[in-house]
Amino acid sequence: SRRAVTEENNKKNATNECSDQHIVLIENDMNSNVANILTTSTESSSNLIQTTAINIADIPIIDDETIRIEDSTNLSDQQQKQNDETTTDDDEDEHTLLKCLKLTNEQIETPVEEEDEDDDNEEEQQEEEEYNEELQEQLHGQQQEITHRNWDEDFVLKRQFSVLLPAFDGRPGRTNINATQDLAVPTTTTPKEETLTKRRSDSDASTAANMTLYIRGPSPSVPGVKDIDIEMNDTDATIFKYIQKLINPFPSLQRIDRIKQIFEPTYTIVYTEKLNERPTSITNDLCDENLFDSSNDPEDICAIKDILKLLRQLYYLSTNYIHTNPYFNETFSIDNYFYSKKLNNKLLQQIQDSILIASSSLPSWTSWLIHSYKFLYPFETRQLYFRTTSFGTSRSIVWLQERREELVRTLRNSNHSRSRLVNENPLHEFRFGRLKIDRAVAIDRENVLRDAMNLFHYHAKLKSKLEIQFQNEEGTGDGPTLEFYALIANELQKHSLGLWWNHDDHGHQQTDYVRKLEGLFPAPYQQDHKKLDDVCNYFSLIGIYFAKCLLDKYLIDMPLSISFLKLLCMKTKSDDIWYDGILDVNDLIMIEPSRGNFFKQLFQLIEKRNKILNDENKTDEEKNIQCQLLRIENDSHEPVNIENLCLTFVYSPPSNTYEYQSVELIPNGSHTDVTIDNIDQYINLSLQFIFRDGIRRQMDAFRNGFNQVFSLHHLQCFNPSELQLILCGNQWPSWTLDDLLTHIEPNHGFTRESVGFTKFLNVMLALDGLERKSVVQFITGCSSLPPGGLANLRPRLSVARKVEADDNSYPSVNTCYHYLKLPDYSSEDILKLRLMTACKERGFYFN
């Protein structure tokens, strides 16, 4: 028990005078089925032992969130009142300051003392009160030098979730904190900073740099647990994650036995100076990739990793062959042949473990396989892994709650026996907390891009959900937020910004926006161009914008090219440039067909030249003559000599929007002609400028902006087509009559047998591609449907009869709930006319 450990340590205090280590013991509390941590530290200078009891369930589960102290300090009066009224169990929710196990970054909370506490601890309690007073001063914004403080055995480390509020409590007399707080639109792009800055002296920093933590297996050793030391060198990792590494991989135990095996033993955490050699320690992370290695026997033919690499090569070769062979249908896929059912089930089993998800303790083999060998898993599994692991602990907890609620709704709507639901615990008992919502107020529609630039840079590192309210408008929630994101997407496609590859179409009506069937791709610039600073600022905004859409599950209403998405989700072999070597001439054909096809003809010319030069039966003079006779063949004109094209080593942009006429690919390139001898150098330099050198600062700015929200590395579990579906959804919505009947719910005056509802379904079936995009934009706020179409639209589309309306009335919609109010028109023609008019004009929202 805690008292027994306290008395034992008091005895040690009288006998022990010095030690070289700080030892942390993790013990199991059999009454609560949760292990405790006892920290014992001994200092040779003061001969003083400090001990603290820590609940392992409350140990910091550090994710990629930045825990902001001002979120704990700026509590409303309502929240303070709730804290005063809570019971003993609720006292554990006091504000905390956690980042890692270092004392300088921890808030230590005093547990409830027993009534029969010994008088010997009164002095310790007084010291604790003094320390709490100092801590309160720090929480109220006073900067001060961090000083050392002795640990007390009854201090408990508590976890603070940065964007989670207490779950809603519907019991009478309970006060609930409002989850939504208003956020004024910033006037600059300065990111949000912490109100309290902790300072550390140079001596403390030097001392901390020489110290480290090790976790050690139980002694005596327990079967299935490694008797080694592992250095805890990852400040974002949890103790539970390191305990997982001590457990032998793939134990042949049931889940209950495995949990028992984890929590029953006593582990030791050693806090000591870094040593060059520790005889029984493993200082590097134990990589689960080794699980797929064969033995060290040199006679082994190959390891499992080699087999995986072979499968990857076969997959890429097969996929490339199908894409380049015209005999295959575009819908044909070989993905199903490469899926591993066993690995898929194993990964799903890991994801279903709530403790692993909440503590960010999934085995490293899960990330390694799903990023390096994504073809082994179905798209749905990889999307599930991405959603549960990419956004931090708070978001993972919210996702787990939403998943359970959706499961309960599915069970209630199914034909399962009622007794199964009756035996379930009430839903609120499983809710850990609510997601904090920041509502940006007074967004100016006329300057939406300016406000978006300031707001996104300010809010980038926060994991709370962002909602929008426009200036002088009452609407708020998902509807106006979706419209805000759609307006940003529209503004970022303007010609005048010069962000995207585009042509000056002088033969047709020029629009103000870039509209390319091939999709959007960054326009290359000379990297010292005067306009590039503004361009990079916009690409930084685009990076934050993309990441925020993924975080909050909004679709991006922009036609992104597959080539651009390749740069975001595919790995490169280059160590210097993170996107180098991914794109080739085939991507240029997709971005700009005319230039790409011309380069392809030049490649064919190079192949003919090389074939002549490699012919050993010809003399050098014959080779030279035949090379000079080579011509570029084209269906639209007669074959032409390369020299007659008057090409030089310069790159010419496709539009005057970029404010430059040409870029020299080599020194004095404008005076260097392209010939049959140097044509390959011209093509390589042109492709390098288009796909690497000309977009380097833009891509770096995009990545830096994206990484402020979450790591771009997480996108590598998708291929470009899948990433396009996740980011942009189904940009050309389609549906069948069965889809409409199954996923559209008639309400308030309409039933599935109603004549008015049947007219609406017939009109929806008759719409063309652009009309369907307009209707989806009108109802949901975004012109694209999520992956899976109407089946995955949340909330589901509902159609209600609009009362006191005739043929001259128009439909209206609540975009937050996808709720369409439709008059009962006399004919389908009138219904379509009024519906398309409402889609094209503003003013029919929230009526």
C-alpha cells in the first residue's frame, strides 16, 4: 500500500546518505487494477530522499499537441464553479502542466489525504501548500526562474488534454462548461504563443543534457518480459509505450492475459547520467522491423523483408503495365491480389485497442508496414489507421467516442435483440470529454483571403475544432464553416495570384480563375524572383488549409492534379530535396499536354540517336551523318530537324501572369542552341526546373505550413488517387435511384411514397455533372461528396416539405444539417427550374 511504501522510504531516509541514481518504481495497485509509480531520488549533496506516488493511468500521454498553459489558466467563472462543486473523484481534474517526466515541466497535484494522516506529515503538507501557491502565481502569468524542489512521495502526476473539456453531464444541478468560445480574427499572421514562458538557467540546461531515463524490466524476470534497459529518449513517448517494448513481440496470449502480464510486474525507471556504455541497455529504439528479419544464419536465402521488397516491385511493375497498356479497362485493378488478410486483421486488432490508441503506443511495425508496403492493406484499413494515429491523443479519444456512438446507433437501428442494448451501460459513462471549439467571429466576406491568412497562421498549432461566423450574419456551425473553406478554395485559384500552372487562352473568354481539367500544379519560378515571397506565403496558407480540412473532416473544393498529390504522399530517395525524383515526363503530359508530348517526341529522338551511336558496325562519320538526318515526326506537320526549331537553353512560362519571360537553364543559355548532341541535357534541365528547382521554395513553404497542424509524413499511407479522394472527395458526384432511396430521408410532410418526393428523386437522376455539383454545393456547402458518395455524407441528406409555398416559391436549406426544405411543386420542370435558381443565387440559406 502507499502508507507501507511511505514508512519504508522514511526508514531509508535515516540510513541512506548518497546515491548516484534516481530510481522510479512502478507498482501495481491491486485495488484499482492500475499500476503506481514510486519515484525515489537521492542527492549526495543534501542527503535527502524524495518520493512521489504517481498513478500510471495519469502519466503524460504526450502526443503531437502543444499543451498550452493559458488554456488551463484562462478558466471561465463557470468552469471555476464547476471545479468547486466536484466530488473527490473530480478533484483529479485539476489543471496540470505536463510535457514529459522532467520536473521543470510538470504540475504536481496533491491527492486527497486520509483523515488519519500522521502528524509527521504536517510539515510536508505545509511545504506542499507553499509550492501550490507558487504554482498558482506561475499559472497567472508571472515569469520566474525555475528552481529545484524536493519531491514528496504523495505527489501525483496528472495528464492535461489540451483540447478536451469535461464530458457533458445531464444530471440535475450539474454545471457544464460551454464547449464553444469566440475567437476574434487576428490582424497579423503571428501564431498563437503560450502566455507563460518557462526559463531554465544555463547550469540547469547543461545538467539536464547529461541526464537520461532508462526503463528496466522486472526483477526477478517474468516470462514474456525482457530483462533489459531501454533508454527513454523520446520526450513525446509515454511510459506505457516503453513498457510495451519490454513485452516480447506477438505473445501467444489472449488479450486479458496480455493486459495482466503488462500491469502485474514491477518495472524500474532509472534516472541517471548518460554513460557511454551500459552493459545490459539498449539505447536505441527497439525496431519492430526486426520481427521480419530471418535469423543471422548466412546460409539463409532471404529474409521476409526481402520478400516484401520483391512484392513491392511486382506491384509497381504490374500497376505500371496496366496503366500503359491500352487493352486494360481504366477500372481494372490488381490491388485485391496483393492484400494480406492476416496482416490486415492484425492491424485492425491493434487499432481496436483503446489503450494503445490513447497512449500512442502502437507497435512501430504498424507504421513501417503501412507506409512502406501500403499495397498489403485495403484503402479502408489505411484510412482508419490514418484517422486514429495522425492527429494526437485528444483527437484520437474523440474519434473513439464517435466510433462507439455510431456503433450504438447502428445496433439500435438494426434487428438485434433489445436485451443486448438494455444491458449496456449509459452512453455518457463512456465519454471522456468533449472537443473544444474555437469560433472565429466577424469574418469579412469581401476580404476572406486576408482573414484566412491571419486566422490559419494563428490557429495552425491548435488541435481544437475551428468554426466560422461571418460578419453581420447569425449563422454558425458546419454550414458557414464549409462555405468559408469553399470561398478560400475559390480565392486561391485566382489568375492574379500566379500560384498555379496555367495558360493564357487568347482564343476564348478568359476567366478570373484557373480552371484546368488536368488539375492544379504549382507554377515554377526563378527562386530569387521578386514575386516569390508572396507566392510562398500563399503556399504556406495552402499547407495549413489542407491539413485543417483533413483534421476537421472537411473536403477541399479544389481540382488538385495527381502530379501535385504525388509530391505529398510518395517517398523520395533524395536526402537533400524531399520531393526530388518523383515526377517525370509522363506527369508533364498530365500537367501541360502540349509541352509534355513535345518532350516525349524529343525522348524518342534521343532513343534513335543512341541506337545509331551504339551501332558498332558503323564508322564515326556514318554515325554523325545519320544523326544529322534525324527528324522530329508529328501528325500535324512535316518532319523537322531539331536545329530548325531554334531552341535555346531557356524555359518559357505558359502565361504572362508570372511576371517573367524566360529563365536560363545554364549560364548564357539564351545564346546556346539545342542540337541533336545536347538535346538530352536540355530535356533534363527543363524537367528539373519544372519539377524541382522552380518549385523548391513553394513546396518547402507548403510543407512547413502543413507540418504546423500535423506531420506531412502521415500522408504516405495513401497513393495519389486515394489522397485525392480523401482531400477533395468525389468531385463529380454521381448516384443511382437506389442510392437516392437509401441515403435520402424524407421528413416533415414527405414520405417515400409522396408524389413531391418522387418528383425530387426524378429530377436528381436527370441532372448532368455540373448541375449535380451545384446541388451538392447548395445542400452541403461543398461541391464534392465524401469518399463513398451519399452513403458517407454526415449528417444524411433530409428533404422536408416547405409549408405555405407554391410554384413561385424557392427551396431553402440548412447546410449544417444537410436539411433541404422543398415546396410541393406541381411538375418536375418547375421543381428543377426553382432548384437550379436557388443553387446559383445567394440568400436561400437558413430560411
